[in-house]
Amino acid sequence: MKKITLLLMFCFVIQFTNAQNTCATATPLTTAGLYVVTTVDGTQVPNPSCITDPDANPTKAEWYAYTPTSNYNVTVTSDIDQNNPRIDTRVHVYTGNCASLSCLAGDDDSGLNYSSIVSFYVTAGTTYYIAWDNRWSASGFTFQLTQSTVVGPPAITYNSQNIATINSSYNICIADMNGDHKDDLVGINTNSIKVHYQGVGGAFTIANIPVTGTGTSQMPTWSMAAGDYNRDGFNDLILGSGQALSVWTSNNTGTAYTSFNPGNYIFCQRTNFADLNNDGNLDVFSCHDVAPNCYYLNDGAGNLTFYQSTVTPGAFSIGAIGGNYSTLFTDFDNDGDTDVFISKCSGPPCELHRNDGNGVYTDISALAQINVTPIQTWSSGVADFDNDGDMDVIITASSGSHKYFRNNLDTTNSVEEAFTNITAGSGWDTNTSTNIDNVAYDFDNNGFVDVLGGGSKIMFNNGNSTFTPVSYSGMTIGAIGDLNSDGFLDILNGSTVRYAVPNTNNWISVALNGLQSNSNGIGARIEIYGAWGKQIRDIRSGEGFRYMSTMTGHFGIGQATAITQLIIRWPSGIVDTLNNPSINQNLIISEGSTLAVGSFANNGFSLYPNPVNNVLNIVSKADIVMKSAQVFDLTGRLIIKAELINPTINVDILSNGTYIIVLKDDAGKDYSQKFIKE
């Protein structure tokens, strides 16, 4: 028999006695207090444990069954003055039942002298199993359980699963790698890519894809980005290192990659795929730490030409000095093209560059009044945090203090209004946790975008320009994506996947299938409308500092039960509109698939007859000469590709159905329209 002592807030002591415990006979806890462990000699924790440690071999554990009476943020710690000196402990937290336990959290060495601190969110009436093992010591100690009332939005909880096969040198990317619009796990090794393809129910099929090419590839020691820059339907990769970058280009089946090493010196920080010159082709961009930023323009045939901002003749001005740590491409002024926000370290203020078209980028940092100093940041959270239809900025500090700016865009005039600093009272003024990496997503699906950053916590958006922190033990920034297609975003931390446990909030996700635009729709804006008003998402390749996350637009809608309209504004200028889409689904939209058929005019050409049996006639405007045609089905599969010798195209080979034709003129501009084959 062992004795457990509980010190309550009312300053009296209750003593419990129990047999040597197992999970099934765990000591019951219902309240905060101090608990004394005399020795660690119960049954061992499951293998694998909640802490990634391949050399661990615990043989014993001490078990507690904690059932809270309310929703709380809970901290369990042995880093307290009652342990003098503190000893080396290790703690695990499980959900489920003793026959089938799932890891929720765990900690080994976060406290002083290798003591433990673990924080997690709990819901009333749910039992959580807390187990201390003898990995380092079986000696007795005291631990403390504290409870703080949750204020604000409903939090999301996570089940952590260690997946031993996620063992590449760099596990920092979530992207669709086989064109099925499901998020896959992408690991990088020197000469290969290891992909965990997501299947039904989140099961993974693993493939090792070879990478060939001359010279040694750079490794993504600083950052990684994904995007289909060669337009073959499979995502290519940018690997950014401390001296250069490599581009790994897929073949047309996605079964092999070729490494291209341009050789230009770049101290890479954030890397991105983005269409810098609005020509419809994805370009390669890299922040430069110690010099002006660099990029490679894509000529549409997959050839990349190097430029350095303000240095190479004819180069765009996107960061003229060093200290460039993160670039985020998004549309701040709602004019349909992507502007650039640059997070700066080493002293200079952050920069906002407005895309004025024709390769002109104008630095409006002072006009926008986001060029505050002093500031130290490696990345920033950019999203429409207040759901008013434009992108706001939270400059998340790597040291020092955070700054929250509201976008005051007024579309009724041509004047650029300044952003407003609304940090005071927002929760960011009292958030002392800093980090080099910060990302903005709606993690709890309540309809407002949250921020995952430092301090093992998510800053949850309350919907009123204030944020509430919720702690998750051991959670760090990682690649973000929906890895089991349940509509809730998961987090990859090394070889551990933190799977979100769905709450009752509703959602929709939108994967884009670009035809005239790039295949992922990078640079597109997705809007949804409902009883709450409006939400927006921009599709980006590379945000935060290091990681590559999903390119699927993800929306939570809280307890709303309907979406009245969904609009996709493609980089090509095409606008797709869906009325009353069903909620709680993963939606795939092909570019132009909702365009009208028949009388639709696209300001470039018209088609007849439509519907068509065999020969489709193309009538161009007098000043436009069409040179080539591509025909896609509504899944985005290329069916016909032809040069236009005559203004006709034979469609006999097509099955009956609806298709999209994309025409290119002699100036390289694209036009598209739907037609029906009978």
C-alpha cells in the first residue's frame, strides 16, 4: 500500500491510500493541488510513449486518473519548490481508456534540473490518465496540478501519434504530391523524397521517390516551398539553404524528380513560389539574409532566370537591403494581384510592397505605417483576423513585443489608408512568448483565424480583435494540413502528428485545380459568405518562416449550418461562383467550371456551335490572334493540346460532357470558356 497526500487550496490535507497502481487502478483526481509520489513502481507506460525518445526503456510508472468538473487549461509539473532539489522526471498524458490509450501530451526536461512541465486543455467529465515513468529515476517527488478557467472560444484538442516511418532528414512539408487534392507528408533526404500519401481515413501509403541531377542538392536547412512551376500537375519543390537553393522538378507522372542547382549565392531564409510578373507562371523567390532579395523568373517552359532585387538590371524592387527573413505573398489592397509583406530581423522595420502590375512593386511601408521600430521578427501572421474582407498583420516577435495591425482598406476611393495599431488590449500586448516561426489558421473552426507561435500555445481569435492563449504541452510550429480529411487542421512536429480532435464546429475546405492559372491556384482568393458575413483565404506557397503547409483553402464556420455563396477569384481573372455549397466537405473546384455555357462572353473570343458535335469554331476579336488551344475536363485533366493553324478544333475524341477550352494568343495571354460536347 502507498500513501498519496493532497494539499488543497483550503489548507487542509486529505490522505488517500491505494494499491500499487495500474492504469485500471489509477489514483482518482478531480481538483487542483499538490500530490506526493512516494516511489515510481506501478505498471509501465505503453510503447511508444507520449515522448519521442528511441532510447527510452521505462519499466515502471505511477498512474493517476484526472476527471475535471469544468473545462480548464491544466498544467502538471514537478518543477516546484516542494522538490528541493528537483529531480529528473518524465510525464505522459493519455486520453481514451486503459485498453486503448491515445497520447495527448507529455514532457521530459522542460523544468529546472530536467524536471517536467506539461500543459493541456481538458473538458468537463472526460478522464485523462497522467503517468510518471522511471526512465530517469524511480525516486519519490511531489507534483502540482493547476487549473485555470478557459475564457473565450472553444479550444481544439489534439491526439499525438508518433509515426516511426516519418524519419527523413527534413520533415517540414505538407503538400499534395499525387494530384488527388489530399494533404501528404513530404520528407527530404539527400537524393530522395519520402512521401506519406494520404489515403482513405488518413491511412498512409509510403513511397521513396528518387532525385537525379548533377551536383549536390542544397538541403532545406532554412526553408522549403512547393508548387507546380512546370505545369505538369505535380508539385515541384524549393529547398533553401544557407548558401543557395535547389529546385527539385517532377517528371510528368510524379514518380521521379530532377535537381536543378542554379549556383547563385543566396543566404536563403523563407522561400516561395509566386507569380511575380503576373504572366501566369510560377516564379521562384528567396529571402536573402545579408543582401537584397533574389528570385528566378519562369519563362513558361520551365527555364529560370536569376535576378537580385535592385541589383540585376531590370530587377523588381522587393527588398533592397538585408535582414529579410520571411516573405508572404497575399493581396492586401484587394486589386486581384499578390502584394508582398517582408518580415525583417537584425533591426530594419518590416516592409509592405504593393504590386502595381507590369513588374512594378512599390514600398508603401511608411504609408501603411507598419514600419515600426524597434522590432525583431522572423515571420508574421497575415490573415483577415476580423473578417472584414481584407488582410491584417500581426508582426509576431522573435524577441521583444508583438504588434497587431488592422487593415483599413477603403475600396470606395483610390487612397491607400494607413493600418491601425490595435495591439493594446488585444492579448498580443500581454503575450510574452516569442518565436521565429508563426502561422495563421483557424485551428478550432470557429470562423476566426488563430495564430500558432511560441510558448507551446495557440492564440485563439475571439472574433472581437482579442486573442486568448491556450497551452499545449510540447507543441511547436510545424507544417499544417488536414492529414485525415476530417476538416480539422493537424500539425506535424518532427515524426509526431498532432491530430486535431473534431469539435462541433462546421467547416468547408476548398482545393483548387488551376487550368489557365497554376495548378494549385497559388495567388487565388477564396471567399465564403453566410450568416456571419464574409471570410477570405489566399492560396500561398510558403508562409511563416520555415515550413511548407497545405495549399487547400480551409474555413471554419462555427455553429453556422449553411454557406450561401463561395467565390474563387483566380490569378487569371476568371471568377467561379457556387451558390449554397454543402458544408463539412472537401470541395475540389476546377478553374472556370462554374462559368456560363453558350452566351458567355469572355472579351477575347466566342465559340460556336455550343453544344458541339465534332468541330468547334473559334471567333476571336479583330485585334487578337489565337495561337494554341488546350481542352481540359472538369477534373483538370488535359485532353487535347493543339496549335491553331485554322480557327477550329476537332473534338470528336471527347466523350459527351462539359469541358473547358483555354486559348493562348500571340502575346502569351490566356483566355478560357466552357463548352458542351454532345
